[in-house]
Amino acid sequence: MGHTLENFKEIKTSHEIEEFLNSVGCFHDAILKEVHILNSGYVDNDLGMSFGGFDLRVLIQRQYREMSAIELLLSNVSDMNIANSDDIYSSCGEVNTDIITGQKHIKIDLYGNQFTCKRLFWRDASEWMGIHSKFGEDFSIETLNEYEQLEDGWVICKECYEAWKTSSKIIQCPKCFRDRISNNTNFRRNI
């Protein structure tokens, strides 16, 4: 599944970032669900190194019916600080231009989770609600159980004896994962 930027809206000015944040209630009653970091630099098969910059994909889920999930694309990230896994109470942002270089720096603060980048795009990703990862495999360190490898790609959890077939490199028992989530007693607001 490919991505095109035609599905995204770019934020270029402080006015646009203010309008965007207002349109999503400054992400009040939202969580930072996923952050995927990709360095455009790499080491090739001949061990040569190419330098690049960091790009981020961010998924924010909100407790609102309209625009209930937002995907952000941040290009050329120069600073980030992930400090809060709880709900986002408020957010703010700004676009500044360096008077010497003329380069734009976009800053967005999601209640302590701060990002600075050169370009920022967003789209309504309301189809991406729920517990499961949208940017890769689901995993939780708490539910990475010991398992026994069986034949033909089957594994069995040594904790609950659930068996399943997998080709994943991260082995996570689906039953233990479901049980952990259903027993989660954290605050939940139903709409």
C-alpha cells in the first residue's frame, strides 16, 4: 500500500497550524498512539554510508467522532521529545523562519511531546482507531511470553498454552495480549 501526499494537507504558516489545532480541539482527550522514525540515511550492502535526515509518522487517536484519528508526517525532524504517554490535554504549535538561512522550523507540542521539523503534513485517519498498530507489528513487552516452536510455523505460549501460527519475528501471545487489554483498569471515556 503506497502513500501519496495528495491525501495530506501541508502546514506552512503559524496561521495554518493554529487553524489545524483548533479543528482538532488542540488534541484534547487524545493519545499519541504511534510514532515511527525513519532515517533516510542508510548503510548499503557494500558498507558505504549515505547520510540523511529523520522523518516521522505519527498517529494520534482522539475521543471524538469527527476526525477521530490524525496521521502526521514530519519531514527533516531536528528535535523531538517524547515525555507523556497519557492523554493529551492541550497542544500548540508555531512556524518560524530563520532570518539568516530563510529555512522554516515548524514546532508542535502535544502536551509535552514536542517535535521540530522543516515540513508538516496531516490527514484524517479516522479509519485507524483501536488497539492494533497501523505502522507495523503489534507488540507489547509485557506480553512477549516464552513460547515453544512447533512444526509448520506454529508456536505455543508457555504461560497460557494458546497455540497459533505465525511468521512474525516478534512472538506475542494473542490471548495474553487480549487478557492484558481487557483487564486494563485505566480511565476510559465512552462516547
